[in-house]
Amino acid sequence: MTNGIKCAAYIATAGSGVLIVASLLVMASLFREVNEMYYEVITEIDGFKVLANDAWKDIMAVKATHQPAFNFESIFRPKRQYDAGVTGGTQSQGCQCAAQASSCPAGPPGPPGTPGQPGQPVFKTEIVVSIVPTIEVDTTHANDGVRKTT
């Protein structure tokens, strides 16, 4: 029986060696196929880049024939008019950004302003209205001829 065990061990070892060599050959074949696919994709991408660049050049050529020369004023935008209504800017209605808040508490007092021009003296005039009864003498009545009117 020892010869039978030796023979089985030789067959198992030889079978394992064949399977290892076969798996290495399959692995090398798969590696080669993946590399071939990679280079094929790279070649297709390069062809696509050439096609896309040619199309872009054609688009820019058509655009250049239908568009005037570059205007440098188009890259500068006008300033915003946030406080135009408050400071007397070009807008007549002021900023219309959002609805004004209502019933809000007053904020803190601001810093004191600059002193103004000296004022003119004020002349105080008083209007005096006196209510003094006037007395007229009426001789036609019987009550002593005196009538009081106000």
C-alpha cells in the first residue's frame, strides 16, 4: 500500500502543478486582453478629441463671422444702486429689494451729527386777545337805556 499512496501523492502533485500553470496562463491571457482594451479605448478617446476640437474650431469660425469684434464694456457690469433713493442717486424710487418691516422696535441711537450753522434770533410776538364787554347806550328801551353785549 505504500506504493499506492506514493502514486496518489505523485498524481496529486502533478495535477496541482498543471492547474497552477494553467491558472498562470489564464491570468496572463486576461492581463493581455485588458491591456489591449485599454489601448483601444485610449486610441478611441484620442480620435474623439480630434473630432471634438475640429467641431469646436468650426463653431468658433461660424460665431466669429456672425458676431462683431469683442466689446470690452461687456466685461464691466454697472455698479449696484443700493442706496440711490436715499442719497439722491440715479434711481428715483429707491431700493425696491424687499417689503419694509412694520412694528419693529426702534434701534439704538446713532452717533451725534456735525454741528449746524448758527441760527437767527427769534423775535417772540404775542397776540393778545382780550374779551372786554362793550357797553352801548340804547335810549329806546325801558330798562334804563343800558344794554350789555359781548
